[in-house]
Amino acid sequence: MSSPLASLSRREALYGLGTTLGSVALTSLLADDSNPQSSAPLTPKSGHHPARAKRCIFLMMEGGPSHIDTFDPKPTLEKLHLKEFTSEGKQKSAMESGKRYYVQSPFKFHQHGQSGAWMSEPWQHLSSVADDLCFYRGCQVDSVNHPTAMYQMNCGNRFGGDPALGAWTTYGLGSVNQDLPGFIVLPEISYPQGGSANWSNGYLPAYFQGTTLRPKGSPILDLQPPKGVTPEIQRANLDLLAQLNQNHHQQHPQHDELLARMNSYELAFRMQMQVPEAMNLDHEPAALKASYGIDQPHTDAFGRKCLLARKLIEQGVRFVQLYAGTWDSHDYIERAHGNLIRQVDQPIAALIKDLKQRGLLDDTLVVWCGEFGRTPDNGVRGGTAYGRDHNPKAMTIWFAGGGVKAGHTIGLTDDTGAEAVECVHHVRDLHITLLHLLGLDDNKLTFYHGGRYKQLSQFGGQVITDLLA
């Protein structure tokens, strides 16, 4: 029986596939090894040196979580509370106006584990894995505003348009599972400030762009074929389209984009089989889902992301980035940060324990951070509605697994948390360190574009050796 689509013109066939899953697959192409003309860009590759981590789960707390109210206690602020703050020489955000006052944390802090890691009281679950974490208080960024700081933390460039860390990772290492994208992003319904440029392939080929999975409904639009279109019909249609495209490519061999498009359709076909199972949490044990906070009102959404991240890296996805926001607490920080911590605390702790129980934590690098920290001061809005402004000079980032120094706190901020003063490094050094743990050398991981070889760090830097186990 002939395919009802076999009579379509090449233009009609391209249009039909280009408006469905094929358009998504193009952004995270995995080339087919059976195609002799394919360069197989996402075939697994060896790094530049032995890797501490094989994969990465990046937990992005968009909006700028306050280090002073999470992991970096400042008793000095209790003495200075509501005293006027002088901001001479301080980089100001667009939100800053009027007189400023020191603001103490509304939360009490306690030490946890044998390492004595400091955490504020709302972290009821993460405290149970304190000795698996490495806290870093020395990172600094350049921008005081959200979009540019997000771009710099994710892509190394404040102005957007450059490849994301996940794109560089898959460019350097490829991906294990040839039926799933190598770089997957789990955003919220509302994209973070800066939008999809935060997981862009930039000037790298389209193969390396992050593929987003939607938090509600079908993870990818048009994941399932139209009613009545069987896999056999799809296979016949793809074979016909491949033949037409191959003929066209022989006449125009310089069109590399056509090869990418051809292979993207093949990936789309394979993803229809793989993605539904990869996204399916129904087969996970009830006790495990409960540990992630799934089906609980405050933790369900992020709990599902964390469990899905574990499933994806277990199936060979190289880099998974999860978003939680927004942490931009300019006022009512006790209520705002308290609710935000409650949403992610149990799921993240469960993720660490789950990875550890499965023997995956040692070679999985887990990163928790925002785009910057927050200031020790703010204006006073309505009585006790205290909050904090943006602070690019101080923040807390923590890591787990993947060759980092578990059970340690590295770096130091000053007495009020305004600025990092010990083991201080620019974010470019953080990126170089993350690549190093994954077996990649930033100076060797380059791509020729715009007349020069470019790299994630922009112009080099150094590994933060204090963080390495």
C-alpha cells in the first residue's frame, strides 16, 4: 500500500515536517552514524584530560538568591539593622533609590553535618546532605541587572548571542544517547530574563542548542504524529524526503544546513519513541516520588523536574539545566525567600540522595547558583517589608559530586556580605573549572568565528583549584 503522503511535493513535505517535532529536533541534532556524509557532531568524544564528571545537572535559581539569607550568615547585620548605609562606589541597579539601610536576615542559621555547613532554617531537607556539598563564596560577576547577569552566568558574555555552557559541553564531549538531545532545559512556564538565549548554541552549529521540555502538557509540541499516521507511513515519508534532499544536496554540496535538517528529521522520528518514556514518571516507585515532593502543592513542579533530570542523565543526556524563579526579593524577603526555598529544598535533597544511592553522584556534577547575590542593604518599604538589592560582588554557589571538595566551604565574604574577600574569582574562572571537571580545557575548546577562535571564557582564565577534591 502506498503512502498517502508520497505524492507530496518536496516543498510541501518540508513545510509539513518543519512545523512539527522536526523543528525542535533541529536545535539539538544528533547525526546518524549510518549516513556517510554526516560528521556525527554529537557522537561521544574523549575530553582533553581525564574527567571527574561525565555529565552535569545545573540548578539555576533565576532572580538572584540572597546568600545572606541562605548559606552565608552575617551576625554583624544584627547590630547594624536599619542603620543608614552609604553606597559610595557601589554599583547601583535600576531598582535602587532613596536612602539605604542595613537589613538583618529574618532567618536563624544553624550548622549541619560533620562539615558544619551553615544553612538558614528554611532548608529543612538540604541540611541532611550537607556533607555532600561544596559551598563557594568567592565568585563575582560584572553585571548588576538580571538579563545581562543571566547571560554572563550561562554563556560567559553579558550581551547574549554566545553559546551556553551546556552547548559548549556537548560541543566538546558529544552525547551518549543518540536518540535524545544532548543538552536539555527544563524551564518554567515563563522563561527567565533573557529568554531562550540563556541556552543558545550562539555561533556553534545548531546541533548544540538546548532543547526545552515544556513543564505542562506535551513536553514537545506535536510529539505524537497526527491520527492515522502510523510509524510505517512516517518512515516511508522520511525516506522519500531524504531521497529528495539528498539529490538536492548533491547539486549544492556547500549547503551544510540541509544536512543538518535532513538528520534532524531522523532524530525527530527517534525522539517520538524515546521522549514519552523518558518523561514518564508513572513507573517510578511511589516512595521515591514522595521523597521528591511530587503531588505535594509546594514541591510538585520542581520535584518533577529534579526526578526527570535524574532519569535523563541516566539515559545518557550530557547536560540538563533546571530553572526555578524568581528569587528577586526586593521586599518581603522572609515570605518570598521562605516560599522559594520550600519549593526547591526537598526536591534538591532527594535528587542528591537518589544520585548517590544509584552510584551516579561521583561522576555527575550538580551545580546550584543564581546570576548574582544580594546586598546587605535596602530601602525600607512599608514597615517590616525588608528585602535586598542586586549584588554582583558576592554570592554563594554550591556543588555536589563530580570531583568537587565535598564537605567544605571555600571563600569568604566581608562582615556584611557586601563583597567577596577570600578566594575571589571572576565567573570566567568558574566556567573554566566546570569545564575542567568535565574533562575539557577552555583554551583548547575553541570555535573559529568572526575571524578568530572563540571560547567560553572569552579570553582565558584559571581553574579554581580550591574547589577540586
